[in-house]
Amino acid sequence: MKYILMMNTMKAGQGIPNWAVNDLQAHIAFMMNLNKDLRSSGELVSAEGLSFPDQARLVRAGKNGVPITDGVFPESKEFLAGFWIVDVDTPERAYAIAARASAAPGPGGAPLNMPIEVRPVMSAPPPEMM
Amino acid sequence: MTRAWDATSEQLLRELAPQVLGTVARRFRDFVSAEDAVQEAMIAAFLQWPEEGIPENPRGWLIQVASRRMTDHVRSEIARREREAVVAQEAEIVVPTVDIESDMDPDDTLILLFMCCHPALTSSSAIALTLRAVGGLTTAEIANAFLVPEPTMAQRISRAKQSIQESGVPFRLPSPQERAQHLPAVLHVLYLIFNEGYVSSTGAHLQRLDLAREAIRLMRYTKKMIPDSAEVAGLLALMLLTDARRAARSGPSEELIPLDKQDRTLWDRAGISEGVGVLTEALSKGSVGMYQLQAAIAAVHDEAARAEDTDWAQILALYELLKRLSPSPVVTLNHAIAAAMVHGPSKGLELLRALDSDSRFGGHYRLAAVRAHLFEMIGDDKAAIEHYRMAATRTTSIPEQNYLMTQAARLEENPDGSGKNHPRIR
């Protein structure tokens, strides 16, 4: 069963660009390690980090389908910072991975305890016979 | 001397894979590396044989290529250990000579099947390893079938082998006692492979490997090797009888077609009669099990020329047996459907109440979906629409969700059609 784990930051960027070098490195190493472990456990389908909201554009179709873009979002808005798609045996395993990601270290090495939204990825019809 | 590669060659190559693995694993006494070496030999054969023709002795060719890989592996292992200042002799590494024709055991495929479906493994790793080591599939094909990246699948297989090694499973045929004890795990893995193929064999996934056919192939082999087990035959019958309805199961835009709405002329008559034959043989062995009962239920459906000819009383009786023999929420649910068809929807709704207290199943979409159908049968459109929508928000399957939302919309727009729909069983 596949799940998407969506990591939201509280505020745009959550101040990461302003962290101390050590904190930043610890955070990056933590995330690299998490991905490495998911790869070696045979559970990782994909993992992507997303750009800061500065690069985000809201797009709508205008007349004749021409794209109309809108940018610059308020700093208070919650943003999707990145996501993992994992293929695991139980939902509990997906929650455990999410909890680990949530506890990524922040300033001073304290766990960030970020909210991670976990949702099943829609699939083909489930087994019916038993 | 070579033969030309044709449509049957791939099948031949796949059947050779576990035999070759058995020989190489026994000779080098190293299942983990032998499995990798055979995989490399298989890939080499897939690349070379279609171009250059099939060698005169295909098994010998595969054993030789795999053994060469093993020897390379052993040599580099010796070099590594020497670097670590361990005397090579102490490491007990033996490089055997390659003798093609001896050292072949007809039971090898069965030994591998029991190893790969070992209860120490999680289902997903047992499935992946079985498809590669016993089914002779490549990692890429398996990864594609499960829609995960190839390195992820390779890792899953490699970890499965590590678990087997760590739990010290020997490379030999299990004793009759171990065999009886582990057979349910083997059948469960084959059942899951079939199910995965069964649910993914519609439109968009047609380019994926046909796991249902692969499961049937492995199941036929298992039955040949264990002819005395009624449950082995029962599971093969269940697969054949279910797979026979494949062509009628989905419509042109991949929409699900429930059993009572299927065009039964599309059902595969040959598959049905083979399944019924295997089932009859299984039932004559005297010990009834859950796979035989499910196969018997599938056979009753398959034998009805029209949905309204279905012998629901017999299906109900079979579900009552199944409920006693191997109770589960899904069995309770299907039993309630059969009871509704025999004794009316109120009876079905009454039986479903037992599932509300089940912590894992109480909120399951299928419970809501079956309730929706039963409310529709009674003529309570409002409750039916509510339950169809509840089920639609809870399912994790897109075709299922489309089906359920369409049912709710249909009832909302055309309440006159109520009461005519049967509970959906596929």
C-alpha cells in the first residue's frame, strides 16, 4: 500500500535560511539519512523537496486557455516543503516514518515536530475475494 | 546448434530459472549470492537468446553463466578476506568445478518455493522474492508490476534474502511436518500474487506484467509437486474460476462491472470447466478448507447462465461453512450479502450490525458499500445515497470510487430505479 507523507512548514521556509551552520548541516544530514534508510528498506517510491514559496506561482486558465500567473504569498501561509511516497505493509509503518521525519532537528538540535500529513495513494481496486 | 527464439521461449527460460538456482545454490552452498548470479544469467539470456538463438542445452548455458558469476564473486570475496588478513582456507570458500548435467534435483523448484514463502518474511518481501527466484522474473519486471522504482524492489529482494539467511533456513526439502506447517504461508503468498494481478489487470495497467497468470502458472506447478493436498487444488480452482471472468469485469472506460451486470458470454468457458474439474477432484479428497470453499462459491456464480439463475441458497450454505472454518470480517460481509439474497435485505442489514463493533473493519468502505446496496434493495433511497457517498469517501481505489459516486448520483436523479440492484459481488 502506498502512502504520501506531506511535510508542511508552519510559515514560509520556517526560517531555515537563517539557521546556524551546525543546525542546518544536522538537519540536512538527518533528511539524507532518512532517505537512505527508506531506500535500503525497499520502501521508498519517491522523495522530493520543493522550492521555497518565492518560486511558487498560482496558475489559472484565462481566456483561450492562456495561463494567468499569480505569485508572492503571505509569509503566514502554510507551505508544502516536500513529500515522500512510500510503499509499506501497514498504515502504522507509514505513521512511524512520518513521526521520524517530523522529529527532524531544528535550531539547537531540538526536534521540530513538524506536522506531516499522511494519506493513502489511490490505487487499483483492493482484493475482494476474502 | 541453436534453436530460434519464439513465443514459448520466455516460458521455457522462466521454468529453468528455479532449477538453475537450485543447482548453483547447492553447489556453492550460498543461496543469497547464487540468487543474484542466476538473475544475472537470466538477464544475459534475455539479451542474447532472442538474437543468437537458444543454445542446445539452455539449462547448462544458464548454469555455466551463473557459476562463472559465482566464481568471480567468490574470488573477490577471497581477495577481500585476504586483505582483511584472514587465511582464505579458514574462510571455507570452495570454488567447485562446473559439471553441467549432474547435480540437478527435480525438487529444487519446490524447495525454493518453501524458502521464499517463509513465514519469517513480510508478505511484500515474500512476494517479490518468489517472483524472482521461483518465477524467473527480472527485478525490473517485478518493480514495474508493483509500480515502484527498480532499486527499491532490488533492495526489498535483497533484504528478504538476508532475513532467510539470518533465520537459518536450510536449502533442502522441508520435512513432511514442516511442509504441512508452512504450506498455508506458501498458499497465502501465491494467493496474494494472484490478487495483485486480478485487481490490476484492467485497462491502464494492461502493459504491466500479468501477475494473475504468473500466479496460476506457479500454482499449477505447486499442484503437480504436491498432488495430495486438497487446499493446493482448491486454490488453483479458485484462481481459475475467478480469472475466467476477467474479460467481463471492466467496461470500455475501465469502469468496474459488478458480477450481476457482467456479460456472461465473455466468461472463459474452458477456464471454468478446468476450474470445476480441479475443484471436484479437491473436494473428493475429503478435507475441506477455506480455498476449496471459496472456489466452490466462485463455481456456483460461474455456473449460472444469468445473474437471476444464481443458486444463492447454496452460496449462503457455503458462506456459513466458511464463517465457521475461517471467520473474518470479509466473510461475515459476504455471508450477509448471501443472506440478503435468500432471506431479503433486512436480514442482511441485521447481520451486518455484527461488524460495527469491529475496530478495524467498522469504518471500512466495503461495509458502507454493502449497506448502501441493501438499503437500495429495501427502497430506502435516502439511506442508500448516504452510504454510497460514505463508502466513496473511504475507498482508496479510484475505479471503486467512481463506481460508488455514480451509484449515488444515479439514485439521486432516478429514484424509480431503486430496488432493482443486487448487492455487488465481483
